[in-house]
Amino acid sequence: MIRELLFASALAAAAMPAVAAQGTGFMAIEAGRSDLSVEGAKDNDTAVGLRGGYYFRPQFGIEGFVTRYGADTSGPWRTEVDGIGVGVFGKANFGAEAYTGFYVSGRAGIARNRVEETLRGVESWDDSDTNPYVGVGVGFDYSPNFGVGVRYDYQEPKVGDVRVKLETLTGSVEYRF
């Protein structure tokens, strides 16, 4: 779980000097809507997150993120979810030069999510789970340093014996350096 995240981060950090002259780093802020489904009950909330990473080439790289997905308050339980993760991504730009024009992207990796359950005023507990995530995106890169996009991500963290279906649709602003 945590060991896998640390191992992936260490591996990525070790590989960076070998390709530093060819790639570029990035930071992205994202905000949008999260849909949480817990045993058939569905609710939505605001998701906010921060992503950062490294493009080894304009077409692929690694990413890390931290996101607050919001809470499901549709039943007697309040379910709150946040997470961190690492993964890889691919991106195809349709501009005249690298990192410009319209793009489509895809990503996959592992996320460590903390799910907190609270029965209104009676009891509270939390649990963590490591699970895969996948996502797709579209957007426009205005220059080699700046772009905006829309991203959809999907994952299913598990709390005890309960699967939480987690979908996010976010807008993003990315700066590359």
C-alpha cells in the first residue's frame, strides 16, 4: 500500500536525471464534481486536487496527485473521501509544435484513499485502501508552458467489505516548467 507508493516515487525520482534534458515538469490545479456511490446510494460533491509530475517526452510521463473528493451525505452515514496517488499518463497533442494545440490524454496508476464514515452524531471511523485508478482527458495547450483541460477519473476504493464507486469530472489548469 504505502510501500508501493513510496517505491513508485523513488523509482520515478531515480529515473529523472537520466532524462532531464529531454522532458519538462508540470503542476496542475483541478476542481470539479465528484460522484460517490456507496451500496447503491449516490451523492455528489466538489472535488479539488493538485497534480504534479514529469513529461519524459511530450507524449508520456509520470504524475502524482492529492485530491479531496468530497462527501456522500445521502443516508444516515456521512462518507468522506480523500486520496493520494502516483501513475503514468499518455498525451497526444494536435498542435504544430510540442505541448501545443488540442490534446487527448489517458492515465492509470494506484491511489491510496482514506474513507471516513460517520453515523450522524453517534460513531465515526476511517479506513484506507490502495486501488487502481484510470482516467481520460481533453483540452487545449495554449503554449509549451500553459494549458487547460477537462478530466474524468474512475476508481473503486474499498472500506471494510463495502466498495465505494468514485468518479470525478474536473477542469484543470496546467503549468509546465
